[in-house]
Amino acid sequence: MALHIEDITKFYGTNQVLDQVNLSMQDGEFIALLGPSGSGKTSLLRIIAGLQFADGGRLSFDGEDITGVDARLRRFGMVFQSYALFEHMSVVDNVAFGLKMRPRANRPNKGEISDRVRKLLDMAEISELGERFPSQLSGGQRQRVALTRALAIEPRLLLLDEPFSALDTKVRKGLRGALRDLQKKVGIGAILVTHDQEEAFEIADRIAIMADGKIQQFDTPNNLLRSPATPFVSEFLEGMGSYHAAGAGI
Amino acid sequence: MTTVLSSGPVPSGPTRRGAARVLPGFGLTLGISLLFVALIILLPLSGLAWQMSQLGFSDYLRIISSERTLAAFRVTLSAAALATIFNACFGLLLAWVLVRYEFPGKRLLDALVDLPFALPTAVAGISLVALYDKSGWMGTLLDGMGLKVAYTWWGIALAMVFTSVPFGVRTVQPVMESLSHDIEEAARTLGARDWQVFRHIVFPQLWPSFITGASLAFARSLGEFGAVIFIAGNMPFETEIASLLIMIRLEEYDFPAASAIAGTVLAIALFVLILANLAQGRASRHLNGGA
């Protein structure tokens, strides 16, 4: 078992955004948190990342309790909705950032860092962009850089916060496949937050459907369609059945 | 952005101006602006230039290289440099506190920052003297420790710090407010410690405004007169600032000497501002989405 989420609860003031959420994911699994805005999916992702902390509940990764561990020490690679690229650094420096920030004892030397960055850029098929700055990149390229930067720290888990929402449909479809391939190649688990049913169904092994701070149902795409657990799920997935029957899924 | 409509080269002025025109009456607004700039900024400066032109180059050198003038420049430049370094760092800290934290009295503190601009500088000078003179309570305190601020070089630096505080804060503050939290969070998930986030992520983004603030503070300190002369002691060769020496030469009706010193102060200030502008342009090349 890779990541275990137990009874995670979160309040913003008196407003409860997460209500005893439980979720377990397997090693190397691709999970989507799918739900309308305000369902708590981004809050859950940020708590997993260590950027926010839960008011109750427990998080563990590979048996280690990480509930109160700082984001810096979790080694979870995160891709932000805005990509959050460092505008004052070249693509190479963006990707190398995580390696350069390591404590001296386990920091690779300069040659090793640049080798690793080269390889990563090759893998993401953006090796020709290394010397550019983020302001000189297209949306799709920026997204690839953000993903590569997150992978550079050899993350134990990949967290993706609506990584496709700023892209147009055509680019989006191409990048989905590329993301899934990369994740398979690296062999780490991934959690994708999205409000786009089609995207979740196409990319994820299992989907957690969220509403009102709770996980309504957590299952494979097929099972979700075949036997929705609550009226909310069946209503939310309305229209996806025909999509899936048409064979557009994974 | 406005060039979308015109695909080819733009042959004539009116077309281009038509596209860029948001407010009506471009000719009128520009004309008034230029008139203002000419009357308020350029006319006095050309007066200075005219005065300087009365002077031969060797006369200029003789005035500038006299012991007393050189000493005044040394005092002014060194005190201004210290005040600038102090205000750049302190301004960064103050802006940080004002932007990043919520605390009671925050708005009052924010308003207080502008006080050195609003206060007549002479008032500032007199209050500083009252405070740091041997009989003032800070002065008594420091005297006990064997330190003397009033009527020394330190007093000059202190007065310069006081009058240029707002530059250090107000230039950095808006940029700091516009920084996106995502970027710092991204750096943290990549393993950066707090100081690394500041050093590698936050500060590089603030750097252009930091330079601007520092250069403005320096230029202001160079020319500060009212606040400084009360606390400076004004001993020739020791605590006499350039602005005071200009004043003294004017009172002696030695206009050429006054204008030579004034012109030099102006040139230094301009030089620093231009330098800062170049550095700022270089530093912000890739920021703000500009390629």
C-alpha cells in the first residue's frame, strides 16, 4: 500500500471542506479526484502535498506516518494549475532546482545534475527548450516543463492539480497520453485533481468522486458507470456512459 | 497589442497614433505634459547648466578638487551610501511584514511609512536633534554608552535614513503583493528550505524593484538638506554636506562655485539612476512575461 488517507477532516473557519475522507492507493496506481468545484478535491490534494494540514485524521506513506511532515520532506512532486514555473530561470534551471536545493550530503555534483536534467528533458521531449525562459514557451510546453521539474526530484508520488485546465482541447488530449506514458515509465503513483469527467475516465485507473467534502464513490471507471453508489454519482456521470461505450476510454 | 490590425509596415503617423489612442486629444495632452516638464524640470536644470557654462573646465576642476569640496562629497556620499544600504534592507523587511502578516495596527504602520514624505524635512531635522542631542533622551542614553550621534557623521546618516525610508518600502511592497504563492509552494515541494525559497525564488523577483528603491533612496539622500543640517554640526571638512556647501557658496554670491557643486551632485544622482535603470531592465528581462 503506497498512500493511506484516514479520516482526514479540514475546516476553513466554521466551513467544513473535508469530512472524514478515507482513501488508499496502490503502488504505481493513477488515481483521479473528480468532483465539481468546492467539493474539497484541491484541499485534499494540498493536504497530501503537505502545503496544508488537516484538522483531524492521519496520512501515511509506505507505512510511515506523514501527517505532520513538511512538504519539503515528503518528496511528492507537484504540478500546479498555474504551473508555477520560476520565470527568472531557464527551463534547465527550473528542472534542476529540486536537485540543487538538496542538502550538500546527498546533492549530486554539477555534472550529474546536468546529465540528469538532460535525460529528463529528453524523456519529456522538450530537450530543445532547455535554454529558453518560461515566458518564451507555449502553454503545453510550460506544462511539460512543470511535470519534468516535478519528476526531477525522483518523487515518491506525483500530485497533479488540474494540470490541463489552462490548455486548449487539442493540446490537452495529446498531453494526457504523454502524462500517462511518463508516469508509467517512471513507475510512481499519481493523483490527478480534475473537474473534467472525460479526462478522469481516460487517464485514471481508479476515480474518487467527491462532493461536499466527502468521497461519494471510489472505483474503476467501469464500475462507476455500471453501479453508481449514490444518486449524486449517477447524476454527475450522466452522459459518460455513451462516451465509454463508444470505446474512447483507456 | 494594438498592432494586430496593421499587418504590413506602418507608413504614416496618423494610423499608428489612431490605433494607440485611448483618450481623445493626444496632441493637447502631450503638449501640456511637455510644457509642464519643460517649465518645472528642464528650465531650472538649464539655469544650472547655464551657470556652469560660465565656468571654464579648469575653474570647474579647481572648485571640485578643493579640499573642502572633496571632503563634503566624501561625507555626503558615504553617509548616503550607508543610509541606502540600511533602508534597502530595512525597507525589504518592513514591506515583508506589511504584506505577509496580519496584525493589529498594521494599517497605522502602513500609513506611518509615508510620514517622512509628508513631514517638512526641517521638522524632521529639529526632532532628530531634540532626540539625539546630549540633553535628548536618546542622546543621554547613547552618551552613557560613549556614543555620539548628533553633530557627527552618524547624525547625517541617521537623518538621511529618516527621509528616505519610504523609497525602500514603497517600491518593493506592490511587487511583493503581486507575487504568486504557487511559486513558493512549488519550491517547497521541490525540497527548498524557507531561506532557500527566499534566496532563490522570492528575492530574484523583488530584485528589480529593490534596485529602484535603493537608487531613489540614494539620490534623495544625496540632495537632502533640511533634515540633515540641523543634526550635522556642519563643521567644514568633517560634517559638512554638499548641499550645505552649495548654500554657503550661494550666500557668498559665488554662483559659479555653487553651480559647479550642484551640477556634480546632479550628475552623480543621474548616473546612479541611469545605472539602476539599466540593471533593472536586465534583471526583469524574463519577469512579467516579457521575452
